[in-house]
Amino acid sequence: MRLRLIAVCCALMFTVVPTAAEDPVRTESPQRISLQRTSLTQLPDLAGLGYGDSLCDSDGNLYYRVYDESSGDATPYRRFTPADRKLLTFVLSNFGEKKFEGFTSGFVDASSQINVLAWSREGWYVVTFDSKGAVKTATKIAEKLQPAQLGVFPKGEILISGLKPAPTEENRAATKPFTGIFDSAGKLVRDFGLADDEALATYANRGDARYSNPVYPGTNRAVSFGRIFPGAREDLLVTRFSNPVLAYSVVASGDVTGRLEIPASDMEFQPIDVQANGSRVAVLFESASKRESEIVVGDVQTGEIVQRYVLPNRQVAFLCYQTGPDRFSFMATKDGKRAVVQFAP
């Protein structure tokens, strides 16, 4: 969760111009459309807390973390159901003899189960919660790596993206991006690369501040701040948090079936967060100099930039993107309490 908070703070500081293995698909940019606020729903019992990761499912239910000093890296996800205003908490409890210390990113699968990457002294696990918010299964990942995100295919295969050590004589802390398919038992089935990862790793390992953090050698922001989402055709959408944002469609075999660059209107805009729905990816950009936020929507299947939107005021906490028609939900504060505000054309 702390990584996500840092991403929001630091996204304005770096610009990534990756060198792809192939020419990106580029289409004529559509005109920007203004968004209007359509609803505001107050959340229960969440006053004055810091914002963390957020997810949503196909029904528009929201899953988010709000920083809790007492829980630290084990701060739970909460699910808010707008239809009946119910709030459910997913607590990372011990599971059998497994004692978890915390978890990073989460993923809501096609059946609306939430899965997280959790760690213990024994290593990393994919933890799945049941419908009541308790730990249902815990699968150990049989590979040494620094996982950043996960996704789960409809038949149970697991996709994990992160970093692996790749030390050189010049840089003992060097890393390389890792993207792999694991079976439902946690065994690595296929290790494959994405088209732009080699270039991203080169810049990060050189210490380029746009990609790496000098305080933590071996980091790669484009990989660590990326997200994974369910796709439209039993695929997963893997994103790299670069500028432009990169999105790939990956199937359970590990084959990459689509790639798309999602650029802002101009280079004064920097990526803040990303959400997806089906084959469409929505990226929130912000320009500090213009004091303006925009959302750019691209379709990984068609390789097109579908629409550009302008928000009426600055938004950071991007919770959910829904289609038919396009709707965008954000975390807001009203009368000192948390609320969900939704925008639409």
C-alpha cells in the first residue's frame, strides 16, 4: 500500500519514454469531453484516514485500503457495495501454521473474489478471501522474486509481475522485470518478457530518477507501480506505469495478444493512477502547471485511444472505471468524512 501512496506523490516527478520492440499503434486523438459530477455517496466510519490501493468489480463494488497505523502493511481491504451501502472488511489473519506479516497489491477476479500478495517468513503467497472476508486459501509462490502485482485467470492460473535480481559488476543492486505464469499450486509454468521491459530496466539500473529511487537501489517504478486487471476474453491486462502508460493483453499460456500506448494530451501531464474495465484501460493524468486532470481511455483489443475526458477539478484517488456509458469513481472528503464521487459525460 505504501508503494501506491508513493506513486501518487511521485508520479508528477518522472517521465518515461520507453523504446518498444515494435512501433506502437497510434491513432488520431479524439477531442476531449468534459465530465460532470453525477453522484456523491458518503462512506461509513472512514473519517480522516489516508488513502491507499483501490479496486472494483464488474458490478461497481469498491475495494480499497485506508492507512491504519496499528495495522501497518496488514491494513485490510474494505468492500463497499453502493446498492445497499454495506461495508465488508477482509482481514489478513493467520491461516493454519502460516503467519502473515503483510500484503501488497490485490486483484478482484471474475467471480468477485479478492486475491492479494501476502508475505511471511517462509516467502510469498497468493491469498484468496471468501465472501465473508476471511482467508480461504493461501498458495505459496515457488520462485524467488520481488512480486509487485498479481492477476488470476478464470481457470485458476496466476500471473505475477515484479522484479528479479540481475546483478552486474557495475551495479550489484540491478534488477530485471519479471512476468510469469504460475499454476494454481504456485509452480512457475512460463517466464516471459514484455516488449518494453528491457528498455525500462536499462534506465532504472542506470539510476535514472524517472524510473528508480536512489534511496532504494534496484527499484523500477514502471513495474512496481503498474496494475493488473481482468480482461474481456479470459485474458488479463498488464500495465506499466510509464509515460505514456503501457498496456498489454496476456492470455493464460503467457502469450501477449495486444499492446497499447496510452499518452496524455501533452507531456505536461503525468500519470497518477489507472483502472480498467473489459478491454478498456482508463488512465488518470494530471498537469501541475495547468492545475488540470484528464482521463484517457484506450482499448487494448482494437489498439485505439477511444476517448479523452477533462475533470472539472483535481482528483487523485481513482477508485473505479465502468462502461456503458463511461463512469469514473473517486474517493473524496465531505464534512470531514470519506465519500465516493462519480463523474460521467
